[in-house]
Amino acid sequence: MEQFLGYLIPGLMLGTVYTVIALGFITIYRTTQVLNMAQGEFFLLGAYAVFFTVSQLGLPIWLGLFLAFALLALLGASTERLALRPLVGQPVFAIILMTLGLAVFLKGVMVLIWADSILPMPSLFGIGGIKVLSITVPTQYVWFAVISLVISITLVYFFNRTKIGLMMTAAADDIQVAQSCGVSVNKITAAAWMIAAVITGIGGFLLCSITGVYQEMGALGLRSLAVVLAAGMESLGGAMIMGPVVGAIEMLAAGYLDPYVGGGIRDIIAFVVLIIFLLFRPQGLFGWKIIERV
Amino acid sequence: MIKPSGVFNYRYSQDMAVIRTKPQWITFALFLLALVVFPFVSSQYAMGIAITMMIYIVAAQGLNITTGFAGLINMANSAFMAIGAFTTGIMTVKFGLSHWIAFPFAGLVAGLIGVIFGVFSFRVKGLYLALITIGAQFIIMYILLHWNSMTGGVTGLNITPPHIGSFSFASTISMYFLSLIVCVIVVYLVRNIARSKVGRAFIAVRDNDVAAEVIGVNVKAYKTLSFFVGCFFTGIAGWLWCIYVGVASVDHYNLLESIWFLAILVIGGMGSVLGVILGVVFVEALKTVTVLLGPIVGDAIPAIGETIGTALPLLVLGLVVILALIYEPRGLAHRWEIIKRSYRLWPYSR
């Protein structure tokens, strides 16, 4: 039991990172029907941008954070404008490949500037332990989980209660009706990309302030696709539930299965979850619509 | 399709002919002759590039059947190539069988594992199938890496060159001809599958699966078949590749390599046999230039000298994919058709 909780609780806490990345995926997918495969790179860029402004430029941390996320919002908007808008009306294959191309390009940029080593990040939270259900967890994890949850709840509030958020939801539901009601789809799309880039970047900064920032962290982007699919492609609340669940599954699988399969199961268990969901419940647990089957 | 001036089809066989006129036959024969003569006049280095191109043409034609003709996005192409390579490795190293016995099995095993994903494609399509095959890429490579007793784990399996009697395919020149023969046969097969009943059924499934089903195409059977045939050819490419580099190891077959394959398809032109060849030549030439250019740029700008070697291929791949999708979404094959047409209509073409 002790051991089980020892895997479960950190898993649930670190799983909130999947929620944050998945929220980025969902924000973009809801408004534009684009699944942005470069989320992992946005995630990593969030961490590198903060490293750049705070550690390399030496700005005070709050100014550095502001500047870093402003840069990220700019990146999100320009990505949409330069790369995705020319592809409106193209088949889904072209859009997938475009975002994959973007992911590869951004990875190249990051390798070029920051090379392939672990860089220390400015730490926000003190080091220490906190007792949760008889398990001692690092305080950082708790802070991380709390901030991720706050971001998620803010985003759900934003989508359901504010005007821009409701416009986005309207565009997600039916783009033509939304347009005829006076929603500017161009602005909404740009806003969605900016929001997604910033949220994902914040997630990246938070997690990397615990672990240090290195290129392999970008792999989390594709792994959080499992959360997006399990939640359903449009459900923000679903992502909040499924993120920690997938995180816990990963930790438990790593804890109990690794001795039998020779390690590294953590890297692929999310894809197993993804395939199982796509096969048996492709609309996810909380998705809006039934996916077209053949 | 515009024929050269003064050429008319009187018989069905003329209408079906891929190569129609005498000048075209002469050009084709000269081209094949050039391919045969090439290794005797070129350097080892150029021959290596040519071999790589031919092996990639085989693998990319496989992907072209699944993704280009049948429209099922397969993002795990390099993993299927790895299955072909490791099947060869296991059969020759662990079981001591001949490479020639392993040859069909490399294709069959990859094809049968591809069929599993073909079955997945009954339930989901488009974006969702792409996600499943991304998952497949990671899961297949994980199994190959961790099944130590069979695949040799991180180090992989060392593969000896195949031989017929006492003649061994150890030299680059013999490898060149082996790849050339396989490549020509595969291109011939794919070109003819594409215009047969099966190929037309694939295209019908791609363009509108409901309509295809209504006119009597068995959609499920053809989806499965497209995965089988596509992965079969990719597995064959895996057989060639592991013999060429002499080792079956997991390093080479990552997600990035699968993205390169999709890039080849987009740059060359989806669902075009000629396009895939053009795409492979373009992409491999670009890779070679990138490898040569890396140190030069690194020397010129010392600040990025250490990382440019790793970063440049990524930057180039990303940029090429983005630019191709925006400016040339129908690929080089389409551009080639335009050039051909304006040449034939000259002086009346723009």
C-alpha cells in the first residue's frame, strides 16, 4: 500500500503537466480543427524562453517571465498567420504534416541555440518535503500541481464565462453560424494560438524549474496526446481529470512493470492508452461528438 | 494526358502503354544504361548516395501505396522498415538462415504487422489513424529495443553480406546492383498496381470511402490490403538497408525518419510513382548537402559551431516541409507535368 501510494501520488501531481499541454491542444483544436503536433516544442520553448530572459539576459524574474511569455504569444500568433492560415481548406494530412514540420523546425532552432545539455532553471519554489497520506512528496510537486490546476480552472472559466471565450466556443461549435453572429474568426484563431502557446509555455517553465531544461522534455508533447484523446478532443474539464489519471498510470506502470520489461515503459505507456482509447472509445470520455467511423 | 504532337491511339494496348513512342523508349533505355554504367565511372561516395536513394525509393513507394493511393496516413514507416531489418537480422544471425530466405519474410512480417494497423483503420480514419500510427512508431521501436534476447537491444545485430555460391555482396558495387534490381522491380510493380483494379480501388477509397463502398469496392479489404502491400515493400527496403549498412540497430528508425518519408511524399507528390522518385532524389540530395554544409557554416560562425551539425538537418527538414506545403502542395510531379505539357504545346504554351 505504502509503495502503491508512493507511485500514485507523485504520478497524479506530475500528471497535471499533461493537463496543461492537453489544454493547449484542445484550445487550438476547438477553434480551428488543427491538432498542433508542435505542442511539445511550445512546452520546451516556454522553459527556454524563461532561461533566456532570466538566466542569460539577467532580467529580474517577474519581468523576465512577462517578456518570455509575450515572446511565446508572438510565436503562437505568427505560427498561425504564417504556417497554418495558407492551409485552410487543405486535407487533414497537409495540416498534420505542417505542424510536424513546425515541430521539427522549432526543435532545430532550440538545438541550435541551447545545444543538447541539461540547463539549470531559476527555481521558484523552495526545496523541502510535505506529507500527503503518509507519503513524503517534494514541495515543488505540490506547488506545480496547484498552479497547473489554477491555470486549468482559469481557462475553463475563460471559455465558459468571458466574451472572447464564448466566441471561441461558438466558433468551435459551428464556424459559419459564429461568423454570421459577428465573430471574427481570424482574430479568434490568432487568440486561440496565443493562449495555447502561453499556457503550454507556462507548463514547460513550471516543470523545467523542477527538473532543469533539456531537449528530451519535448517528448511530453506527443505523450499528452493520450490525455487529449481520452478526454475527448474538445473537453477542457475532461483534460483536467484525465491528465492526472494518465500521469498516475505512467508512474504505476513504471513502478510495477519496469522490472519485467527492462525499463523505459514510462515513455510508451501513454501511447498504449492512446491506442486503446482510439479503438474502443474514439470520442473520448467527455468529447462532444461521435467520431465518424468507416 | 497530352501526347506528343502527331501521336494517336488506335488500339487499347496503345492507350494503356506507359511508354508510348520510340523516342521515349530510346530515352528510357539510355536512362537504364546510365544507371548500369554509373558505378563504373563514379566514386565510392557518389555510389553510396545512389544506393541510399534506391533503398529509400523502395521504402517510400511502400508508403506511397498506403498513404498516397489509399489515403491512410502511416506515420510509422521507419518502424516498419525496422521490422524488415530486424526480421532479416534474427533469421540470419539467430537462426543461421540464408539472406535470400529472409528476403520474403522481411516483407511478410512487416506486412502482417501492418495489417494489424490496417484493421485499426476500420474504426478510425484521418487524424485519428495518424495518432495511432504515431503510437505504433514508439511501441514497435520500444519492443525492438527491449527484446534483448532476439534483437540485441542497443547494439543491434551485425549482419554479414549475403552471397550466391562463392560470390559475396560485400563490395559497394555489388550492393549497388542488388539495390538497383530490387528498386526497378518495386517501381515496376507499384506503377502497375497503381493502374490496375486494385490501385483504382485504393484511389476510390482515398477520395470518398462511402461512394467507393456504394459502387461495390470492399473498403475494409482494400484498406487492409493497402497496409499489407505498403508495409511489405517497406520491409523489403529494411532488408536492403540492414544489408547495406551491415547492422540492424534501433538508432536509425526514429520518428524523425518517418517524418522524412512523409516529407518525401509531399515534396514529390502524393500518389505519384514518379513523384516519389523525384522526392527521394530531392530529399537525399538535400540531406547530403546539409551534411557537407554543416562544418562549413560552423567554421564561418563559431558561436554556433558545435550545435549546427545536429541542428541543420532539423531546420532544413522543417523548413522544406513547411515551404513545400505552402507553395507546392501538389509536389514536384505536378510541376513536372506542367513543364512537360508546356514543352509539348510549344510555341502555343505560355
